[in-house]
Amino acid sequence: MDSPRSRLALAAVLLVGLECSCGPAQDSSGGALPQRVLLISLDTLRADHTGFGGYSKPTTPFLDTLAERGVVFDNHFSNSNCTLPSHATMLTGLHYPSHGVRPVDEEKEDIHPLPSSAITMAERFQEMGYATTAFTSHGAWLNSDYGFDQGFDHFVSRWCEADLIMRDYLELVDERPSENSFTFLHFFDIHSDSAQSGPCLPYQSKPRLVERFAGEAPPGFTGCSTGVGRENNCASNYLKDISTKAEPLLESHRQYLIGLYDAGIRLLDEKLRVFFAELEKRGQLENTLIVITSDHGESFFEHGSMLHDTHHDEVAKVPLILVFPPETGVAPRRVQALTQSTDLAPTILDLCGLEPIGQVASLAPAIMLNEEPEDGQILFHGHVLVGSDEQGEYKYVKVGENRPPHFFDRSLDPMEAHNSCGDPQFQVDHRDRLLSISRSLNKLYEDCKSLNETLVSLDSGQGAKLSPERIAELKSLGYLGDSDGEEDEQSQSP
């Protein structure tokens, strides 16, 4: 993997300047900015199953206390329903089609790692003298093979529960205390279980919490499929059978599954409370910007599927809390604007006084001035556009040339129960609006694919062929080797 130093050399060749300095940054008035950043991703946590997100069950009492002290984004979206590309977006500020990171497919195609020519948030912090640390609990994806170690002084990736990550991170802090640091912690505990070692419940927690949130298992429920030849399909594979309609889903079973999921959330919330208490003892929360979010949510058959293979809000909407050091003067509040995971990298860097990176503007000015940001244009997994216009909020879905589009009027249909494009008269009456939104989605997708071409060409040593226009775009994006490709790519509908 290329080092930040080698990328700086590449930047010089491309005439892309980067001013570096070390030590804590200051704002224009001389006030201290956050010296530490703690970014925590709670894998598979949907926004509406948190107390601060309006859920009626006490799943997140500790996170609720953080939300009371911070800025909560009530309409925050992930940019993918898959752990791997979603986290690549968080750390780079690039949309999924731009960074191109995706897991090995069923055809055993070569993996698509993060291009080494892309600058990550960790690399920007590292270049400015911060200690950078990451612990991830998805050993198969969030690892160095996919480029997630870029910019981290200390990087550990393995399958493990939150307890182990918390213990090891605290030990590292005790061994290597640092005044200026960027830390990324990923916890996989809420995610459904793989059941590779035999039958088990789809979501794991403690018996006392299962009893509290789910109660007794309903008659006939085992956590495994019941059909002949599918008896060994348990946990996540059982949920997949429900999604493919190979396994029926009784309402009592669905409610029990929801209770198991909630119990898992509550267990991780309790672990976080203890972890933060230990950080407090060590002074690691002083002058620290805390960021809590998730990569995607989870479905419970609201739209006919389980797990997180859909584009609906139960999967797409995720929590985002920013807790600021008291010295910044940022008051707790709720933000209603449409925001997305692509916002994280430029915003976090900007809040620390560092040069932003990525494809979207930083939210930092609006946050610091206590203003409402403008609604973002959210690209979800390359084929879904969420946005707003003079007629309200919408979600537009277009997958390939041969499948009809879906349109949800989020202002009138927040549960996304009605595909307006299924109504011929709606298509006639709203032709211009639909055409405008479709063009916006195609344009954004094409720009992202072209940007990915440039990243790939830079990785292959073709950077010298970039046009002045491409170099200018690289500079505007804050990426050393991130721009639209030179060739006109044949447009493929996302």
C-alpha cells in the first residue's frame, strides 16, 4: 500500500499542492479546535430503533445521553446497504461508484479495494501529525486487503465482539497516550449472526435482555428454517430464506425477531457506557469530537424482506450524533436537513481545521454557525437518489435499463408504501419533475464512474496523462489522485 509520502510525491507531479503542519489546529479567532476525534460505527443500527431517534423502547439510554449533549442529524442516510462500500465512503468522502470498493461477488471476481491514490480521513490526520488508530470487527472486509489501513499508524481487523476491541484500545491508550489523535472503532455486535458453528438465534444478546425486549420464543420458532433440506439454514441464513419467500414469516415470529434485534442494541449500548467511563478516567474525552453513526440499518419485512438488501429507509436511514467539546461553544440541537455518510470526512476534517476531502461540501460552517444545512443530494448504492425540490422530498430508484423506475414522494408517503411511477397518470402529470430527477441521478452516477476511472489510472501510473481540467478537479476535491476520467464512459443507467 502506498504511503502518504509517496502520494505527496505524486501530488507534486500533478501540480496539486498540499500545505502541511503539525500540532493542534486553531480557528481563525485563535480558539482551540478538537485535538481528538473518536469516530464510532455501530454496524447495522437503524435510526428509528434508538431512543434519540424516537423509538419507544429503551434500547439506547447511554447513546441518548450523548445525543442530549450533541448535534443530532434526524435525516441522515448511509450511501450503501453494504458494510464494505459504506465504510469506504465514510472514510473518504467519496460516493460508492467513485471509490469502487465492493466485496468479492459470487463469480469470485477479484476484489475491488480502495484505490491507494484516494486520500482517506486518516491519512489527512496522519499527515498533520495526529496519532491514527483503527480497530474493526469485520475481519473479512474492513481489512488491509481492501485498503482500510490507509493512514492508520495502528490498524487491527478481526472478527470479534465489542468487548475485545474496547479492551485492546484502552490498553493501547495506556501504552501510547497521544495529545492529538484520530480513532476509528467499528463494532459488529448488532449485526445478525452467521451461525457457522451451528443453530443459534439470529441476533445475540444476554438472556436478561432477550427476556426484556423479546420475551419467550413463540411456538415453532427455532431460529432456523423449517422446510425440508433447509433445516440447517439458521440465523442470517434463516433470515435470507424469509426474504426469498422460501420460509414463511408469522407475525409473532417477526415481533420476536425485532425484540432480539433490540436486545442486541441495548447490550452494545451498555458496553459503550462502560467504555466511555474508562475513556473519561484516562482523560481521553477531553477536547474530543465524538462521532457516532452506522453503515446501514436492518429490515423486518416492512417492504417484504429481512436483513439489509433494500433501499428503503429502514436500511438507508442511520443515526448520526456529533458531540463537541464544551470549548467549541456548539450547542446541542437537531438538524433536519438531508445529510449522508459522504458528508462525514469533509465535515470532520473541517471541524478540526484541516483541509476537507471528498465530493460534497463540509457541513462544518452550518454547524458552527448554528444554521440549517442545505439538503444534500444523496446517492445510495449508485442507483437511488434521495433529495428535495420545490414539491418536497423524494426517493427515486432506477436499476438498469430494463427495470422500471420507482418514485416515492417522501413528503406525502414517508413510509414509502406507494410507488408513484406505477401510476401512468402520475407519470404524465409529473413528467418534467421525473425527467429532471432522472437526469440528476444519471449525471451524478456518470461523474462518479468517471472519477473512479481516474483513481484507477493513477494507481496504474497513468497520472501524467491527466488534463489540466482533471488536475484542477483533483485539487477542488482535496484528493491526491481523485477526479473524473478523461474518456467519455459509455453511460450505463445506475
